Amino acid sequence: MTGKKLFLFFLITVCMLSYAYAEENAAFVIGGRPVSFTEAHIYIINAEKEYESVAKYYEDYLGVDYWSLTFANGMTVSQMIKSDVFDQIKSMNAFYLMALENGMQLTKDEILSCKADAQSAYQSLSVTSAEKIDLNDLAAVFEKQLLAGRMYSVCLLSADIDEEAVRAAVDPDNYISYDVEYLFRSFDDFDESGRAVQMTDEKLSEIKQALIQSKSRSSLASVPSLFPALDLLYGTTSLISGDKTVDQTLLAAAQALKIGETSEIVNTDFGLFLIRLHDNQSPAAYEQAIEEALYEAREAAFTTEKESIIKNYEYEINISFWDTLAPGACE
């Protein structure tokens, strides 16, 4: 048996733990270990935050309760999200238990860091949400997540992929990074009351003249302060060659520049730009694309083993507690 197969066999074997019933003081029992009420609550609270803006849009603009919308399978949005939350909790606890079985431990510094993260997360909660959370249990959740993530990373590294093929599939021409500083002025204008008004031809001419004068400056950063009435915006950014979400006129202007050169005024749908190219040799975007491609390939290769591992952890739900939780109704 190869080392990889032996490793995966061991992972699956250690998952076959004794079955246990959920106690009244736990939300679940997974793999023979209790899952705290705090852990269940914090996952529900985080799910609510993730969908908060969408739910608000449905309520404010459509007059619809987003959480009660029903899918074709008869489940509401709230029920579907709750089901996803349970899957997340099962998965995290499965890899956490695997980490323990493999002898993984956190350092003292990591434990202290988890406590600090828990304190920060607790302080960001609303009063109503905080009442459901025990701070010590929350710190334990952060510790579990850290160990579970570490175990999951080990599993991914054991996944069998053709790394050379994955790398070859990432075209470096799509990840050339054009690092620029820029001056920008939108076509929007406002009166003294803050109401949107059409920009006058005279104002537009002043803006263009200011941008043209700025081309010869050693740095563009000081330009907005020289023309306070024009509301010019200074910034830096990286334009990636294959990024279709970037204004293609702006990208083309960057591609036409040599390092140190400044463009002419670039007219885009968003407004006027003046850009100066600082670097087009950085490999960071390409290297990140490679890492993302390798990660996705490993995840795809590990899917079957992952599902098998999680299924081998028996669990029991504290129904009297779990049934009371409903995303969108926790506040």
C-alpha cells in the first residue's frame, strides 16, 4: 500500500468513533464529543451577517421577507442556510477530531491569539447576539477552527494531482500586473446642497487642464491639494492583464506605457484618469493565480475522500435546542 493510500486509510479509520446521544447541555454530539451552544449560535449569527445586505434589500426595496422565501424543494431560505450551517459544523468538527487523533496541538501563542480573536469577535456582536455566546466557548471554537484548518491543509497536500498540468494551464499573459498611480475625476458633480448636477463644460475643461499640467510632476500624490475645487482623487492600484472586470480602455492605456511614463488623459465610462506606470514585472499576480489553481485542483481531487470522512463521523442533534434556531429570527 502506498504512503498516500495508507494515510487516507488511517484518516478514514480514525473517524469511526463511538456513537453518542446529544446531551441537554450540548447542541450536538459529533464523533463522541459535544458541540457547545455557543458554537452553534456563532455559526448561525455569522450566516445572518453574510446574508444581511441581501435580506435588507429584499425588505427595503421589494417589501419581502427574504428569510421566508421558499425554494422549489419546499424549504425556506432560512431552512436552507441552517442546513448549510449544520454541514459546516459537521465538517469543521470532523477535521478537528482528525487533528486530535493525529496528535496536532496548538502552541501557547496560538491559544492566546485565539482568545484575542474571540474577544474581538464577541465585542463586535449586538447585545442580543452576545447574550447567546459564552466567551470561553467562543475561544474554543477559534481553537477548533485553527486545528481543523491545519488538518484539512494536510489532507489537501496528500491529494493526487498533476501539478505540472495545473501550472501549464495558467497563462502568464493573463496575469501581467501593471502597477500604477493615478489621478481620477468622475463625471458627477454636486451643488452646494450636495445634490447631483450636470458638470459644466467650463468645469470639465478646468479638470482636463489640471490633469495635463500634472503630467510633468515627479509625483501625482500632491496634485489634489493643488486644485482643491476640482475634487481630484489620487490613488494607486494594480491592473491585471486578463481581468475583464477592469475598464479595458484604462488597461490598454497602462499596457502602452513604459515604466515611469505617464499617460494622456484616459476617458472611461467612470470618468477621467491620468495614470503613471511604476512596474509591470511583478510576478505576484501570476504566482497567486498558480496557488489558487493548485488549491482548486487539490480540493476537487479530495472531494470524494472528504465526503467519506465526514460521513463516517456519527452525530446526534439536540432537537429541543436546534429546532429553536432560525437564521433571520435570532435578533
